[in-house]
Amino acid sequence: MSTPLIEAITIYIENHITTFHSKRLERVRGLELNDILKRKNPYLFKAKHLERAQDFVESILGAFISSQEETLFGDFLEGLAVYVAQVCFDARKPHLEELTGIDLLLSKHGTLYIIEIKSGPNWGNASQVAKMVLNFKEAIDRLQAQSPYSAIVPVNGCMYGTGCNPHSIGKIKKGKEVIEQVPYMKLCGQVFWEFISDVPSLYLDIIQPLGYRAKQRNDEYQLAYDKLLNRLSHRFMDDFCTMDGAIEWERLVAFVSASSHSS
């Protein structure tokens, strides 16, 4: 059933999803072989016994593009989450110089929530989580100094997945010593989308608008991808294959890893 909120979200998605598709297409058209080779582990692909040039290129290209798309779509989805919170709770995105790392300030039921938005529940390693906790601590100190609030609650909001923990404890350390503990809420998937909208079904409601003109966009993308794969495969064979078509693995490894001082 359509509601004013769902209608507003649908319009937002239709207006902004085209940017995701355009950037995705632009990055495919602009790729060069060296952009990808320098970022991939040649030992892995040798261990997987990839001996056909096109198989090798398609494998590294797929891994590279998948990572790029995750980033692009994560940016889009974060923008959608911020928009939803703005519509539902008049939330705002702070300026970068105002609060480091904080993506959203949301006031709800007398509590100010400071939110860092991440993709899924396993978004970072221990040092990245520690950085988020430090961002929370610094934001709380700064906000309390500006205007004392009755309650400020940090939130790690994850746009998909499960693994919520409303009573997470972050630790700030000096060396190995814990000097302060920072409680925060970890909200994932359905729980996060409901938190920023008060609509339990929102995590499902946003899926249909995401398909706006998807087939047309993907057909255009696939054509560009196929051309890119052919072009990079041809370049790879010229640069890293013998005359009879075998991959020169030593030459490839040297290109990726040799010291600039090697002769």
C-alpha cells in the first residue's frame, strides 16, 4: 500500500539511482588494464590455475568492479537513509568539519542520536571500529559543550544484515590500557530502517523502486562491459602472453611486484 512517505522515497530513488548507474558505467568505460593489475594478487590467480587470458582478465575485472560497485551503491543507499531520516524526523547530516565521521544527527523522543552509517554488520576491522568509537566520544564532547543535551546516544547503523546489539560497548585505549568505555547501539537491516522512519516494513518497501529502469541501464552497462573485456583481454595478450598464447607469469608478477630498483 502506497503512503506519502513511500511515494516520496520512490521519487527520491528514481531521481538518484540514475547517478549510481551513470557512475557505474563511467568507471567501466574509463578502466585501463594497469588500473586493475596493480591492485590484484597474481599469485592467487596462478593458484586457481587460470591459464586462459580472457578467463584471467574476466576474473580480475569482476573482482575489481564488484568492489567499486559496493562503494558506489553504498554511497547511494547512505544518501537514501539520510533522506528518510530528514523526512521522518527532520534529521540532518552534519558538515564534515563539524563532527568527524558522523553521518546523521537525529532527535527522537527527547534523545539526540549521533549516527555513523555503514553498509553491513561486518563493515570494519578492530582499528576501524575503534576509530568509530573515538568519533562518537569526540562528537558527544563537542555537542555537550555547545549545548547540553539530556541524552546523546551513538548509533552504528548498518543498512543491511542482522546482528543488532543495542548495548554495544566501545573501548578507547591508550596503549593496552582501556581509558574509557563508550556505550552505543548497533542497529542492522530492518531494525535500522525502522529506527530512522518508525515504519517496520520500510526495509522491504524500498526494494521495488530500486529496480527503476534497471533493465535498460543494465543492458547499456553489459554492452560497455563486453567491449571493455575484449579490449583488456587483447591488451593482456599483447603485454603478458607468449607468441603461442601462454601467460608469462613471471613477467606478470614482476609488473605487479618488482622493486623499481630491480634491473
